[in-house]
Amino acid sequence: MHFLYPIGLLALAGLIVPLIIHLWNVKQGKTVKIGSIALLGESSRASSKSFKINDWFLLLLRCLLLALLALLLAQPYLKKIVPGNSNKGWILVDKRAIQQVFKTHQKTIDSLLKKGYEIHDFNVGFKPLTLKDTVLNETQQVNTLSYTALLSAANHFVPAGATVYLFVDRRLNRFGNELPTVTYKLKYIPLNQTDTTSSWIASYAGKKYEAKSNPSNTTYQALNSADEVPINIAIHEASGIADGKYLIAALKTIGSFTKRKIIINAAAEKATIGFWLSDDPVSSVFKSSIAAGGSLFQYEKGKVITIPSAINLYGRRIKLSKRVVSNNQSEKIWTDDFGDAILTNEKANDLNIFHFYSRFNPQWSELVWDGVFVKALIPMVIQDKTASDFGFQDHPNDQRRLSVRQNNVFQFNKAELSTKSTQNERLGTLFWIAALLIFVTERILSFRKKPNYVKS
């Protein structure tokens, strides 16, 4: 037996009340005067108290009644094991591909249908399908949700512990970054597909790429490298600070990766972004060296705290040893484990200003040693207001597919739960009935009890 509110059991302390009443029950004798000795006068009155329990059964009923009331406050319930339906399961298939599925896996599907399996559309709502749905509906809306999202949503539709056969293709762009946790047994049956290729033009930060994709890989070729404008970067580093070398190494990596020409501290040209690596306030001369609409990355000065924490970037936790206390209400870009700002962003005086509440020094954090440092700088160095992230992996024409050798890995990452589930059964009604019966019994015994008189 379990309790929804165990704190209600504190009411069991009330059991001491009927015990005290029974122990302190005073037996008061009745004086009877007799005429023949009336002239002798009244004798001195005497009373007695008995601490002896005379009615154990009545005491037990009263204690039991209080105990039941205390248990009712705690709301008792039982956990019952409910076996799942092991004979029936689901067949999930995209309605638009149902013709192909029946053509290539007809024997498997017929066998499953004879066992009581149901066919459902692998789409929002998971509507039931029949053999008549093998006729392709050209007006059906294309499913744009990822397989990960649909499999997670199926947890609310598929009976817990049931077996599900999923007939879908191997396209990687249909899967999310993480495999879902499911409450049913999933058997992934990939569809056979012919090798296809596709190409498209992708753009990022004013640079165009020709993408070519096939089932094994996707490649990108820059188209207008000769027409690209160099990226000018200004760096100011205070004396005694060696943080600039880590920044310069990251900028060279960005240039090598993106094939963009990066010029540091060009004398004649205004900078696209300026890095102020100093505790001193940013000088007006340095601000004027940044082009209008450009960016300024500056160290913030303030109270330094040394609480061990981590910077959270792109799903990674990077050790953070020291940071500056932030009172800035600007948009948080990077945060630590406590949700405090490490990097904020605001627009001011025609500049995009990044306030950094740490340092590139390894004594402050391990950011400069992590490969995510370069990835985190790219959106600031190569600005593109239309791109949500750097890369082109989510394009709908991407033809890459899951390898056959990865099929088992895909299945083992699914959480297959037991065919048994638990169900809570409340016991409140039974306890109320028992309490009522005990209360009635206790009242009947109390009224039938005859008073004891002491004659003298």
C-alpha cells in the first residue's frame, strides 16, 4: 500500500486522546441516605479515581476509528500491474508511400494483420489506414515533421509495451540530432530506395555554394570566392595580457575553414568587428575604427567571482573557473550552469555590442582549448542575419541515408519497455466504509453501557 500524501499519517498522534480518556475515567460513587442513621450526621465525603482500563474493546474501536481517519488524510492507494496487449501492435507507414510498402513487404504486412496488428499513418494524429488506402492521394499534405518528433508523439497513442513495425526510408534529414525514448517495442524496417542525386545553391554570409548530394555524402563548392570582400578585424590587447594569441589562432582557423580572407588590424580599412581585450573602458578611437553596423566584442570589468561552473555552448559544458558579475539586462548569448550571463548582446550607437563576462585566458576557463570556441565565434566574425546556424545539413534535397551497418545501432538506442504497466487503485472508499461501520459500532456500545453505582 502506498500513500499520496504521507504527511497525513502525522494525524496518528491523535491515538493518544482515547487512551487518556480511558485512563482518566473517574468512577464517581452515589451516596444513598438511610433514615435510621440520619441523626448521626453526614459522614465525610470521599471520592476515588481509577486509572484502570475497564473496556478494552471500546478503546480499540475508538483508536481504530482515529487511525482510519489519519489514513484517509494520507490518501492510500495500491499499485496494480496491468499486462499489456502482446497480441496486437501497430504498423506505421507514411500514407504517401503505402503503395511501395505493400509491394515490397506484402507478406510481412499480411502476417502482421492476421495477428491483429493495426495499420496507422505515420503522420500527425496517426490515423488508422485500410487496404483501400493503397490508392495514392495526390492532394495529401506532405509530412514535414522529423521521424524523431513523430516517434516521440506516438508515445501518447500506441499502447505501452506494444510492438510497432515502422516502414520508412533512411533519409538522414528526417531524423533529429537525438533518438527518442519510446514506450513501445520498435522494429525499424527500412524501405529500399534507388540511388538518386540532387544539387542546389546554398548561400551564407554573402557567399554562394553549389551543393551536390548522394546517398553517401553531400559536398559544397564555393562559387564566388574571387568576388568576396575580405573581413577586417581590429584587436586591442592591454599590456600584460596574452589573450590575443588564442583569438588570432581561432580567427585563422575560421578563415581556413570558410575560405574567407581575414585581415587583422588593417591600418587603412575600417573593421567589420573589433575585439577589446582590456579591463579599461573602450576608447572612442577604437570604436571609430569599426564600420557602421559592425560589431564590438569587449571585456567587461567588475567584481570577479571564482565559483566553479561551466559555460554551456552547443550542448557542451566547458569548465569555467572565474567570471565577472553581470548586471546587464541585455540578451543572453552564452550562460553558465547557474543561468548567469557570460556573453550578452545589445544594439547601441550603430554597433552590435557583445559584452563578455570572462576572459580568453585559460586561467578563467577552458573555452580556448575547446573546438566549440571556433564555432561560437563564426556567427560574430562572419555575420549573416538570415541564417539561424552555420551549415547546410538540414536542406530538404539532402540525399544522405542511414547506413545499413547502422541499423542495429538505431534500434538499440530505442528504449523498449516491458509489456507490463502499473495502474494506481485508490482505497479511499473502502476506508470510509470501514470508518462508518466502526463509528456505528462504537456508538451502540457506548449507549448500551450501563453506569456503575457505588452504594454506601
